[in-house]
Amino acid sequence: MSEAARDASAVLDVKIGDEEMKGRYANLLRVTHTREEFILDFIQMVPPQGVVSARVVTSPGHLKRIVRALAANLARYEESFGAVPESAGPEGAARTN
């Protein structure tokens, strides 16, 4: 990320509504895609059925930036708090690769 882009993101003015501020819980993520977009379904899985709590649709190029940002933040987190073990998927959830 360039210095200018980093500075711009540090002062980015973003409004968040009360509903969004509450956040959404998800313990499962389903990813599908077409040629033009990726669809991320964040799911709260409570057997016997899961419920999509949020859906994000984005372009392949933006998804690549999201993945890079998540990896960088996870690395910083682990530097501060130690390694995070990967958790098993929710009981009863079908696993997709």
C-alpha cells in the first residue's frame, strides 16, 4: 500500500448506522463466485439449520485486497497475542473447500 493510500485510509470518514454498529455473528462462511463477483455469505450455524446473517458481494480485485488486509491484520494480531489455532467448523455444517 502506498504512503498516500495509507494516509487516506487513516482519515477516511465513514458513517455507520446503529443497526450495523451492533455487528452480526457468524461462525461459518460460504463463498461462491461468478466471473464478475464474489459472494460471501456469513452464516450463523446452529444445527440443524444455519441462517445467513450478512451477505457481501464484491469484485474479484477488491476481494484480493480484502484477503491481503485480513492476512496482514491476523499477522499483527498473532505478533501481539500469539498464534491462533484454526477452529473446527460448526457441528453439523457441511464443509466446502
